Amino acid sequence: MKQTTLCYIDNGDSYLMLHRVKKENDASHGKWIGVGGKCEADESPDECMLREVKEETGLDITEWHYRGIVTFISDTWPNEYMHLFTATAWRGEPDMSIDDEGTLAWIPKANLMDLNLWEGDRIFLRLLLDSATPFFSLKLVYEHDEMASATLNGKEIK
């Protein structure tokens, strides 16, 4: 199973989000997601997140929190473990034109659910926004591009 990371860079009232619009055969084409990518050999999730954020935004993350793990099961795309992070401090300013996968934008947290998001992303974004949920395990099962089931910390959710 492939290992990936996703980081939501938090400036207080907004997250830095990536609108995936540049690659044609992208499973997330047209969707808004955090910044991240695939783990390389011998790379920890933290190391992967730091590298991917630097590559996609130009930022050097200096404070981050490992917030959860998402198990994606799909009948269309490769299954994966996605390690979720939030970052609250960094050096530099984001280069909004650096990413070859999409366009970066600061999105107010109050507007997140108005974006074109994966259904499962709506679940974990709510968990990331909830300070009472410091860490979680979420399993998302997709049939084609539709979420078939979701399990949070071992309990099925609707």
C-alpha cells in the first residue's frame, strides 16, 4: 500500500490549499486538497511532508502536528495510507506559482466546505478544525469516485 502525506498550512483563519487543475490524468483533478505527496524510500511521514511542502510551496515548515492517518480503499485507484498534518509555523512566503499540479490559494476556514472536495476530505477537514480531536484514524472506502463507507476510530460513521 502506498504511503502519502497531506499538510494543511494554518495561518489562523485560513488553510493554504492546492486546486488540482494542471495534470490531465489526476484522480483529484478539479478538487481542492492540502499540500503533499508520495513518500520516498526510507522517508518518514514527517520527512515526506516537509519535503513535499518545500517542493510545492517554497515554505520551510518549523512547527507541525501529526493529526491523523487516513486509510483509502478504492476499486479504481491504488490503496493508500495518508498521513495528515497541520503546520502552524514556517519560514518564507508561499510561492503561489511553484506547483506544477495546481494553483495554491489561502482559503478561509469558514469557506472550506464550499469548495469542490472529496467527500472523505470533508470528514477529516472537520476533524482537523476540531481542537478536541488531536489524533484520529479514518478509513474511507470509495467505489469509483463515490464514498461507500467511512470508519472513524473503529466506528462506522454516516
